[in-house]
Amino acid sequence: MGGGVFHEGDRSDRVLLVLSGRLKVASVRPDGGEDVVAIVGPGELLGELSAIDGEPHSCDATALEAVEVVVVPSEEFNAFMASRPDVALRLLRTVTRRLRDADRKRVEFGTHDTLGRVARRLVELAGRYGEPDGDGVRIALPLSQDELAGWTGSSREAVVKALRTMRARGWITTARREIRVLDAAALERRAR
């Protein structure tokens, strides 16, 4: 499966369990830009909220790379949740984690400058998708500067400036759709 998986505002009759690959979950702004809400990968669900409440999707989901998913019809998903309280509780914990993450990001947008917000996302990405690479950690996720801007609530220009500052300080190196973290401790300090 590739490209657009879900579209904001569409109704859905299925839930997807990601087996491999990663997807970007984002909301499109009226000006055509996008605000990245999350990156989801193996073991995570897509579309479960719409299956539960019957409302349209609140975001687009787009494959960042080749993905493999299991498609579960909404009716089967809801019946499974009703019959397995332990699984429903795990899903509730996942939704709670997402809500807390959204609250943290909302506070972050008001209290951190762009450099701090970009540093925080890079720390998060290195932790989730980092692969040891020589003297650093390569973030194995093909995000563009526009996508990173949408995820940090910043303009592309501000993200470019933040990345330039981080490179000059020796914290990271960058290549096309690739970032290597060289000084994770410095990024973590700046992210606080």
C-alpha cells in the first residue's frame, strides 16, 4: 500500500494495523500547508477512532514508504474490542498517550522557540526511528523540511534556519531527507 491511505473528512468502514512501513498523519490547513500530527509505524493502528465513534477521519494518512497493513472491517474491530476488555484497555491507553502527547505539543508551541521544537522532534525521532551510524544516530525516516515544519508548528524557513544552527553547532548533519544526530545530549538540553 502506498500514497494516500485515509483522507480528512472521509468516512471509513475499516481499521488498519500497520505491519511494516511508516505513515504520516496530518491535517491540511486552508492555505494548503499541512500540520503533521504523528508518524505511525509497525504495531500501530489507523482509523480506530472513526471506527469507534462513526465520525469522519480527522486527518489524512499518507505512506512515507512502502507499507504493509492488515485491514479489519469496523464492525469486526468493534466486536473484537467488546469481546476483549484487555485489548480495549490497551487501546484506551494508546489513545490516552496520544492525548497527552497532543497536550504536550500544544504547550510546547507556546513556550519553545523553533530551535527548541525542532530539537524536541529530532530527539523523539532518534528515539523511535534512530539507527546507530558510526559516531551518531541516523533518523531512518524520509521527512522533508516542510513535513518537519508542519510537525513543529513552524514555517519551512524557520526550520531551515534551526537545522542550519544545529549543523553549525555540530549537533547534526543533514542530507536529502536524512538527518544524523551527532550530539543527542545537546539536542536534549535544547529541547527542554
